[in-house]
Amino acid sequence: MANRRFQRHQSLEKEMKSLHVVISTDGSGDVSSIDGAGVASVSHSTNQYTITLEDSYSKLMGVSVIGGVAASFHVDSHDVVSAKTIVVEASATQASSDIFVVVDVKNSSVK
């Protein structure tokens, strides 16, 4: 589990963590830069963005994505336990815009 200094977060679920990342894209949708704590890298392939987390977590609780271009997003696959990845797919190429992502994860199996 992630051993970082997290700030207070209120939730009915125990040990909830939120990771925020801004993914900047170039004209072809490729990733030009990322900004956000807790994310190791983001790669792009055919409207899919693979977000690799720096740490593993016990459970993915939710993903929110807002793109700069009129497109819808959905989570294609995820493994926050061992591979530490979340794959988000866009319905259209993200040309020269920012993609804002919030990942909510559980940091332990405590109920």
C-alpha cells in the first residue's frame, strides 16, 4: 500500500485516496506532459490512455475524466493492485487539449 503523507479526506469509506492528474496532449492525441502527484506515467495508443500509478492500492473506487474536446470517456480496464494501471478510452482524438483525471482508490482492505 502507498506509504505517503496524505492530507485529510472525508469519506464514508475508510482509507480513501484521490489522485489528480492533468494530461496535456499534442495535435495527434499523444501525451506531451503530465502534472499530478501519485502518477508515474501516462502513455497513449489509439484513443486509449494508460495511467500508471506510482503505488499499488487495494481497490479502484472511481475515475472521473473531463476532456477539452467534445468526447466521452470510459474505463477500459484497470489493475491498481499489481500492474498499477488504469486504461481510459476516449471516443475521439484529444487534439491539443488537456485531460483532467481524478482517480479515487482505497489504500487498504480495512472495512
